[in-house]
Amino acid sequence: MNQKWDKRYKGQEFAYGKEPNMFFKEWLSKFEPGSILMPADGEGRNGVFAAQLGWEVTSFDLSIEGQSKAVQLAKENSVILEYIVGDLEQLKFKRETFDAIGLVYAHFSAEKKSVFHKKLNDYLKEGGIIILEAFSKNHIHFRNHNPKVGGPKDIDMLYSKEEIIADFKNYEIVLLEEEEVLLDEGKFHIGKGAVIRFVARKLSKNH
């Protein structure tokens, strides 16, 4: 899998552009900066944006080429982010380390999706925020019609509201919606697609 992403990120051009995802940008700006974990941060466009707002950013991805581009982008914007290359399965953070988690098109294999979400939940502090935008199961029709819009070909890697609710049980939901959107992010997210958008706050254990 990392070979696919290394190949995609190897070129001069930024595969998904240098600008942050619009939904992530809108929502992250509403919260007081703290520490944020950015899984599947690719070439760093969202992690760098968070760092510009004053967040202490830890990004990770499978791709060493993605890391190299993210470091370059951080330098261009005079910010610092910690960027780890590796698989979520191998990564070990202390429980309740982060104030926020940004999941922007972080699609995992069907059998690992819920396991990874549980792991990420462990890393988030009580009162911490999750901001997620990802392709919904209805996106498969848009992808079949227009491969340029991107996203997984496997419907089981795509999201439903029910899955999100099941994976993030102990949360106060601020927003959960499915939307059709027009994407214009670099050269791999172009056209109409269907996304799930989710913003929620982790409740305390005694809630």
C-alpha cells in the first residue's frame, strides 16, 4: 500500500493541492489550539494548516514521500509539525494524549476501520474533538461515473452514518451529515462526490 502512496506523492506537484480541506479548515478554526493528531496526513496540507493556527501537530502516514513533501510545505509556511512514517497498527501513543484528531479522507481497510477508530479514541483526551470528512458509501456511484473524483473503489472502505455512530459511541455529536459536494483538491479529488462529515466531543467516562 505504501508503494501506491509513495508513487502518488513523488512528483513535484502536490497530489491534493497545498490548501487545507474546506470542512476541516472551517471547523478547526472554531476551537482553542492544543495538540492534534492527523492520521493519513499525506503531503501535510491539513497538518500544516493546523500548525499555522497554533496547534501542536503530530501527523503520520505510510508514505516517506508524503513526509518529505509535508516537511517542505511546513518550511514554506514557517511552521513545524512532527511527522511519523508508519502504520497506525505500529504507532504507540499514551492514552489521552491529544486535544483533537483530524480525519480527512482517512480511509482504512474494512476489517481495520473500527479497530483503528477505537485506537484513536484511546489517544483522545476527554473533552477532545474529532473532525472527520470522508467518502460515504453513496460515493461509489460518483466514483464509477468519474474516477477523477477519487476515493476507494471498495465500498466497505467507505463510511455510513451508522458506522460512525457505532465507532464513536461515547461522544456528544456536534454535527453528523451526509452531503454531496463538488471537490477541487489537487488532481485526485476533482468533481462531484458524496461525503460524511462528523464533528464530535469525547464525553467523560462517568457521563
